[in-house]
Amino acid sequence: MGRSGADRVVPPTGFTARLTVFTAAAMAFLAVFALALSLATDRLASRWSEALARTATVRISAPAGQVAAQVDAAMEVLRTTPGVDSARPLSDAERRALLEPWFGPDLPLDRLRIPALIEVVETPTGIDTTGLRARLAGEAPGAIFDDHTRWRAPLVRAAGRLRMLGLFSLLLISAATAAMITLAAQAALAANARVIATLRLVGALDTYIARAFVRRFTLRAFAGALAGTLAGLATVASLPRADAAGGFLTGLGFTGAEWALPLLIPPITAAVAFAATRFAAFRQLRETT
């Protein structure tokens, strides 16, 4: 922090002060939303992935006269399979509800050869899928076991990529903040060239002069980032909460201890401002010797 009175030797400059505070506030506001978006997307993908990991489906395609027998045979296999918590055939109304978004509400199931479906819920230990598929092939040849792997794997990959995208966005915001604060510090140093020359004449060291600028811009950046973070948190808190269906846009925000994460943005912004201003100050002072 340096000496509290060191920055008094440098006259305040209104433009750079406003620019620093506004930049820090705007970037902190965007950082809150980038963090909220990343965490919300990760939660949604994890929730879907966990739901798919615990459920599976047995699809039975057979001639009309053999469907009931094969459903009974598949149910008997599932009842005696370790790792199966529950299994039940889906009714016609449930199958119609699954197809309704694509084919409409008046789908004639009796005229279409739609496979019979059995919903399977696994225990935490899981199912030996290889053994189950072999038993189904012997007892119910028309039964196909689908453990939703092809649906779960893209969600896991998407969650990882979105986490990386959120981190990359935060890094870009930090870089933009550092660039803007560096430009503001250079402008302030250039505007106070005569003051710097006078300070050198009376024996002030460059470290003393640089400390004055570094302290002032660090505190401005911290104040602006704190205001932007609080505004971002208030905005996120005003968004709709997640609904029972797990909608994405209604679940954007923080939960539990995640609300404390945005509070790290102001000190991180202050650290970025400290490094950027220190670099700009010493470079500008070397050029004005």
C-alpha cells in the first residue's frame, strides 16, 4: 500500500480517475456474469449427466403378437439382475407424451409399430451391461439395452468446454482491465511530467514517485471493481430461480457457497491494477529521465 500520504504529491487527474474506476467497475460486472454463466451451465450439465447415468432404457422391437411376451421376459431378466433398482414398462400415454413434441398429441400408437419401452433405474453400484445384454439376447431377442452413454458423454464434454470458456473469458477480462489501467496510468504520468521533474529536483526517488501512482490507481481499481461486483451480484440475484424442469435461463446464478466467489473479483482486480500500474510507472519514468 505504501505511505498513505505519498500520493498527495501528485495532483489528481479527473479523466484518468474516472476511466480507471469505470473500467474496473464494468469489467467486474462482466466477470460476475461470466462466472455465473459458467457455474450455472456446469450445474445443469452435471444434473443432466447424473440423471442419465442412473437411468437406462430397454427398447423392444418385435412382431405385434410377441411384444407382450418379450416385455414379460425382459422384466423377469431385469428383476434378477444385480444393480437394477427398479424397472417398469412405459404405458401408451407415457410413450405418446415422449413423442408428442415431434409428432403432435394425436399420435395413433395402435397403427404405428413403436417399440415397447422399459424404464430402468440403476443402483449406485451400476449394472454389468455386457452380461445384461447377453441375457436379454437369449431371453428376449427383440430387446435392446440403452444405458444412455451416447447422451451422457457429450454433456460431460460440453461441461468441460464451458468451464474452460468461462475461465478464458475471465482471463480476457483481466487482460482488458490491465490494458486500460496501463493506458490510464501512462496518461496520468505524462500529464504530470512537470511535477515529476520537480520532485526529482528536490531529491525524490523514482520508487517514491511510482509508489504514489501505484497506490492511487490500485485503490481506484479496487473501489470500481467493488462497485461493479456488488451491482453484478444484485442483478444476478434479481434473475428468476431455477424451475423444476431445470431450465437453463431460469437457473443462471449462484447457489450456496458460490455467492462468495465473486467477492474475490475486487482484490484480484486490485492486484492486476497494482502490477499494471507499477509496470507502466517505471517504464514511463525511465523514458522521462
